[in-house]
Amino acid sequence: MKLLANQKPGLAVDAANKKSYVTLEISPEQAHNIQQKSNCAIRHINMAISQTNPPPPGLFHRFDQFDLQPISSIPQQTTQYTVQNYNAAIRKFGGLIDSGANGGLTDGKSMRVMEMIEHKFIDVSGVGNHTINKIPLGVFCTVHQAKPTPFIGVYHNYGLLPGTHGTIHSRIHLQDGGNFIGDTSPMLGGLGCVVVNGGEYRVPLRFKKGLAYLPQSYPSNEELRSLPQVLMTSEDEWDPSKYDDTHLSTHDLLERIPKSKKCARKCMV
């Protein structure tokens, strides 16, 4: 599909180049939004492809330059991430979906860096019973095999923790991105898949020792160019505390439980 200016909606034929285009009638505001998203996607693809021989993660800089401004004068933001099952992550099965984690982490082996977020860091607790401070945040991508077609999953606000076990996907972080997480085993009547983008893609899950893994693989340059890109987590700053409900009374908690058995069964998948 291509948007052509000064054309009526319909089929446009470029006889000279032996190509045809579908033309759409859109408002100036819609055109501006489409152009912004296209520029963002192109920037991410080019940046990822340019990192064919990336420097060590600790030395990676977003524009491959050094910022000579004194670190002490740069405002820095730090968020607290907690993980529960990081030691159980097994890279060959995919990224572990952890309902006890409130943010995503990767070792960079099966996810490819698209850009690092400058001056933003996280402190991570729950990794080997330790707290690791000042882990850099970035945007990462990976290939997911899915129905009806494979796609590039783009993950914003993930911490880069090289030399560790694999990838942790926070269940609530993925849900915040609009994904349905059916991480109940099909053997227990669950879906056993992640439903992405309102059902446009369905990614199967693997189960190992009761834990759900989201299969993923490091994307090649060709895959970055050819596969569709789908946002798995929001580009906005991630604050897991926005879902806190500790202010509710026990009565309020009981009132929001589904009243019918039928609705309760739907929640089990």
C-alpha cells in the first residue's frame, strides 16, 4: 500500500515502473501520524541493522558517539524492577513469562538491541538473591514464530543484563502493551499462547517444569527488513506501580470478583 498525494481513492497504475498502488483518502492529521510512525520504524530498523558488529553492551551508545558532558550534570532516572524466576530462565526455550516480575530483562543473546535509552536505568532485585544497580534500559527486538506469519516483536523499556541466563518477560508489562497472556497449559484447559495486537498474531508458548516460555530468536538483517514489526510493550515510560491497588479494602476486592461461574471460568485461561 502506498499513499499518493492528489489522487482519488482507488487503484493507481504506474505504467513506467510497471507498478500499481492502492490509494487512500486520508486527512492531513492521519497523514502526519502515519509519517511519524513510518519514520520511527525506519529509524529503528536502520539502527539495528547498523549494529552488525556492536560494541560490548556496556560501551554501546545510542548514536555510536561519546557524550563528553560530565555524568554528574546529566539528570538520571532509576526505576526498581523485581524478578522472581530469573535463575529458572532457560534461553533455548525462549523468554520466560514471569508473573512475579514487574519489568523485562534480557541478556541480549536472543534479543537484538535497537537503541539504548540514555540516562535511564533500573535497579533489579531477585537475581540470585542480590540487587543489581544501574542496569541500562533499552529497546530490543526478537523474532516470534506465530500464526498467521512470523513477526518482529519490539520491546521497549527492557533492562540489559549480559552474561546471565536469558530473557524475562514480565506478564503485567506484556498485558500493559495490549497482549492477552494465555500462559495456562493446554493440558489444564488453557490457551497456551500469547494473543498479540487484538488477535492479529498468536504466538504459541512452551512449558518446562510448570513455567511458560515465549519462543524467540535473534533477528537477522534480512528478517528486520522483511518481517512486520509489532510493539509488544508501550513506548511510554513504564511504571508498574500504576496498577497498585493496596488502597482498596477487602470489601472492594471481593466486589470486583466475577459474580457468575461462567465469567470466572473465562478468567482461568
